[in-house]
Amino acid sequence: GSQELQGTGPVDIAVISGDFTLPISAWYLRKMGFPIGNIICCCNENNQFWELICNGQMHTDSLAISTVVPEADIILPVNLERLISACGGVPENQRYLDCCRTGKSYSVSDAFLQQLRLGLFSSVISSNRIETTIPNVYKTHGRVLSPASALAYSGLLDYRAKTGISRTAVVMCDKNPVCAADTVAKAMDISVGELDKLI
């Protein structure tokens, strides 16, 4: 068969899933016909979204664990209800919101889970791995990552390893390493002053 030229096919998007605004925006763009492949939603130890996508249920009453990526330290991802509504309609969204209000576990049918999974992949990345990814990426690629971008980048690598898909991808993150300078400098074993010179 013919080989697809780099950059002419769909582009995968890797994002953190604490705030679901970026994933659902990419999801809407794909529905409108933009060439977006899979959306990789990356969780840290607060992995309720991963539980939903992988196991068909999520606990709405868990306590958030504090990590090196505060943007992902969220139990109920903001704007996740938009995906649930788009895939399951208003009644399903109402059921989800009722579970959130009452602290009940939210479980979905196998049929609805298949709808949720279409074009979505979820990965869980530990804080330890985030802290090793930051210096490794700098050593191999000369790029300084924030903890949030290291989380999304690691999730992309997991997705590629699990699926064998290695097409063009975008790691979307709106946090500069400066926002977490202490964490980044510690991971790179340098001072904050030295980090400032690299950014």
C-alpha cells in the first residue's frame, strides 16, 4: 500500500485531564472535521478519568492527592460533563451530575463506555516518573518541560507503546516551567537561577 506522508494525516493530541477543557475542545474539533486522531488524556495519581475510560466507573467522593502537577489534582474533571452529554444525552449527563452531587460512584453501561472510548486513550503517570522525565527530555532533546507537560508527554509515550501508533502528535500544555520553577529545578538537580538561564 501507499505510505502516508508525515504531517498529512490525523494528528494525535496529548493533554492532562484534570481540567477537561482541552480534551473536549479537541473532541469538538474532530467532530467538526479537523484532522485530529486520538486524544490522549493523561492522569496522575488522581486517576478517576482513567477509571471511567478503562473500567466504566469512577468514584466521585475520593479525596484529591497532592502531587507535583496541581493542575491534575482534581477528582471530577471540569467539563467532563460535556463529553458525557455529547455521548449519552441529557439524561445520562443528569445521572452523572446526580452522582457527583451525592458522592456516589458513577458507572456506565458497556455500550455507553464504547461511545466514550471512541478516539480517547487514558494513561496514568506517577509523580516519580514526571520528575525523571523532566531531566531526561532536557538531556535528549534540549527542552525544559513543566511538570504538566512532562505528564502529557509521558502519557503520549505510553499511548504509542501500547497502540504501536507513532504518527505526528501535539503535547498541549499551557503551563510554562517558570510556574513550577522549584519542582523543575529540583528534578534537573540545578538551582532556580540556573534554570532561569535555560528558559
